[in-house]
Amino acid sequence: MRSTLPSALRSGLPSKLSPLRVSPRAALLLGALLSAPALAQTAPAAAPATTPAAPVKGASSSATSRPVSALAVEVSTVVGGRIVSCPAALKLSVNAVCLYSQSGAATLRPLLKGKLAARAGEWKTTGKSSLLTAAPAAGSAANAFVLLSPLSDKETLVVVDSLKVAAASAAKVTVPAGVTKGQPYVLGSDLVGVVKVTSLGGGKYRLSTEDDGLLTVTVGQKSAQAAAGTVELPVAPATDGRNLIFPLAGLRALGCTVTPEGNNLTVACGADSVGLRPIVF
């Protein structure tokens, strides 16, 4: 899927960027984050702007929420960009701020991470797009994010938007039936962008990767069907009624690698990777 910025915006960008094309992986990565169990999209997609965007540094839209406004100001001091209309294909909230920067994503990633320091999470990368969550203070919950979508080696669309963190439940957490206590698991929704999880009904799920990795699993059973035949998973998959709860070690059966990074992990399947934190019941 491709999208272009409205013609009214083109006067705000260099002519060689018209029309601006949005990476489908940027939309995929954003959708993965906002559909995770702990997060929810804050609002419908913003309507395209009907007036040209003026070059502005260190500023944000008057419609922007305080967390996004504060983060956008910080980000703008790093990327040195100008505010532009956000592509509708990204389905951002009305709070979103989009900046055009004449710096490459590879250059911006370490600068933004350094600027936000302990308030930042880890970069999550899918294809060429990268996403970083940010908290208002070190140790607090993330309430906004920065998305980098490369336009070329030296040009980047930088997106700042808000996150709505679901309120923590005061009720005692119920351990889903069939999980093995002490074993690390991942939710199927955590793997969006690297592994496609399809429910086949009856407790069966098909997991596939872009590198033709294929695995069919059944909740409660260690035996799984791979392209080359039957394989044995270390522990059986489970479900909470909505999500597949898959054993982390079982990802090796798909040809994926798992690399520890502090309290988090990077799961790589071919050229795609995602950072996540495993669940241990």
C-alpha cells in the first residue's frame, strides 16, 4: 500500500520529494505497537491538511496533546526538521506531529536515543522503519513515541504521537491454562512485523515468516507441523482466549534468532526484527 501527501503540502518539501511515498512497513510497525495488549490507539486518523505547512522548528500544532507537544519540541531540536502534514496511511491520532528531516534514519536513531536517555525504550525495527517509545520521566510508563520512516539515505519522515496506556488491573492476574510456570513466552501480537500468526480455529494456529518459515501449532500440544515435517516444541503453546501464547524457544523452529538485550530481547526472522519483553508466568 502506498500513499502520497496532499498537493497543498508539496510546497513545504523539496520538489524531488513530491509525491512523498510512505513505506507500508511504517504503517505495519505502527499498527503493531498500537494493537499490543497494553496499548490502544488514541483517536481516528487525522484528516489531511488543506493548507501548506510552514517551516517551523521547535514547535508543534495547537491541537497536539501535552506529552506529544513536549516530545515534539525535544525531537525537533535533534532532527532539525520542519512540520509537515502527516500521511493518512499511517492512521495516526489527531495529536500527531510529523517532521521532514534532511538527516538519515541511521544518523537520527543514536541522537534521539541519547537525547531521551533513560526515558526512552529500545528501538523497534521492521524493514527500514524504526520506532522508539518515550516516557515523561525515567522509570515512568511510556506515553508517546517517535517513528522514523526513511525517504532516502539522507531524508527521513519523523513522526511523534501519543500512546494511551491501559490502566493496570487491580485484580489478581490469572495464569492461562496450559502454560508452564517459569518458562518465557511471547504473545502472537508481540510478533507482528516478523511473524504472521493466523488462527485456524479449534486451537490451531499457523505461524509464517517472509523467509518462507512455516509452523502449524495446536494449543496444549508440543508436536507442531513444519514444512519439513513434525517438530517438537520445548513446551506446548497456550492461549488466553484471544492471543496465542507461544514459547519463546519455539521460535527457533521458524528459523528465527533470539538475542538478549538487557531486560528485553530482539527477535530476528530473516531481515525483519522486533524488540520485546518475554512473559514469564
